[in-house]
Amino acid sequence: MARGLKKTASTSAATLTPNTARCSNAAAEVAKPEVFGGAVLANIDWSQPWFEPWRELGEPTACQALQQQNVAEALNALQKKSRQPGTLNCHAAAHQPIAKREARAGSGDIASAASVNMTRAGLALGDAKEVKFVPQSKLPEGQAYEDFIFKTAQVPTRDGLHDFFNGLCWHRFPLAKRRLNQLQAVEIETQGVRATRGPVRDALTLFDENVVLMHAPDDVWAALQARDWLKLFVDLREQWQHVHLVLFGHALLEKLVTPYKSITGHVYRVDSAVNPHDEPALDAWLVQDLQPAKLATKPYEPLPVLGVPGWCAANAERAYYEETNVFRPKREVA
């Protein structure tokens, strides 16, 4: 995620009524002199289909952040190899699958993929060591956010939805996040921090913030590229059972806390040879596939995500896709 050199916590969703019932010791029970920006985490409906794949990591972490009133420390708690029983009352059984995922991510094949030396400007991805989440105030004045992460393995984190989802993505796809950060650092070293980022940094930021990873049959991908929405979602609806999506972009996830029809992700296609259900393998594949030359072409296709079959009750009707302000036809290139 790219951000300004200094930025305060976002409270754009603070007017929503928190559903603190999901957490036994909600933040509202603790008197604080300042408003906790992360209180909006209580508004996440983990039962929504777009959040289900994130629920195992996210729900207990959100509960802990609400209890501690600190998003960074809750994210750091996921790094620990062992947890004391009774620390969380929210789906404590979810910790065991998390530990299993972490063990798989440390396998020899994944570690080998992560240690590939990508030598442009002398910057390497290095190993898959864990990052630490720190308060936003740790980011020095005048230093770029991405450069700070690359040099310190520390991620400045504000209390709020945006940085919460960013942190979850660092846990779920640590190699891809490091690769994105490495490429940002390369661009900063070679190009400097300018008023405009340039095509590679723009594409990296778009990926980090808004990408949807898609593993799909060729017919589905072709219809998406053509913006043939009726074919994609109506005629090929049965083929969606063979489509696997990963909402990677943390800004996209933030928007979906309060969903609306026009929310649009940028789809990046996963190679058909990759097993999308093997997330460590997918993570390692992204390290190899995210190359500056490819990213400079902005290899993305727009997808109004609430059009995904089953993600919105209204999209069972053909008319849902006929709203051209959302499902826009492809522009003709002269």
C-alpha cells in the first residue's frame, strides 16, 4: 500500500453502530480519553461471502484489537508461535488452523522461492521473515512508507479498517506482500519519490489496494476481458462453480464492510497451472509472476464484485447486470 509520508487514522466509518456482541470484552467497555479509531472493526460482518476466507485470521484478531484498543498489537499477536488459553473468547478454536497454515508457509519449497535474489538496483526479496506492526508515528518524517518497511521490516499501522486488512494480508500472503514492497523500494531507489509514481509504482499500488486474484476457465476470462457482463454472469453462470477468487486488495476489503453495488476490483489472472486452494503455492507463484515489465502494462480487468454469483441476492436476476453505470461496456479503442 502506498501512502503519504504522514497520515492520521481514518475514521470514515465511525458513524456506524458497532456490533460489539461478537466480542465478549468489546472496546466500548473500556473508558479511554481518545476515540479508538479501530472501533469500526466491530462492524465487519464475517459471514459475508467475501469475508469468509479471511474469517479464520480476521475475526479473532479484530476481537483482540477491540479488547486491547490497538490494531498493531493485535496483528503482532498473530506472529506468536504459542498462545495462552483464554486470551480470546472469539472462536478460539480457529488458532489451530492458523498455526497449520504458518507451518506450511515455512516449508522448504516456499522458503526457496522466497530467497530468490531479484537483483535490480541491488535489492533482494530476501527471506520470508515476519514483519512487525508498529504505530504510524514510527514512520520518520520525510521517509516513504514503502522504503521504511523495506529497510526495517516494520509496517506503520493506524487503528482502522484499512490498515487492519493490510495487516491480515501480510499474514495470509507474506511472500507476495514482501515482493510488492521490494518492487516499490526498487522504484523509489531508482526513480526517487516524485509527484507522480510512474507506471510500475501505480500498478503496484493498484495491486496492493484493489486486486482480486482470479483462477478461472478461459471462457469466463474471455467474457470478463470483453466486458460482456450478461455472458459472464448469466450465460456462463454455471461455470462460476469453477472460479476461485481471492480478494487481496485491502482497500477493496475495507469498502466491502459497507457494500454497495458499484464497488469494483481489479482482477489479476492466476495461471491455470497454479492450485488456487494451495495458498502457500499461490503466494510463491505471485513472487515469481509479479515482474515490473508485466505490471507496467497494468494487466488488470475491472470486476464489480457484487456481481459475483451468490454474493448478492439481487444478482439472481438478469436485470441486475443491465445497469450500465455499473456494468459498463468496453470502450472502443480507435
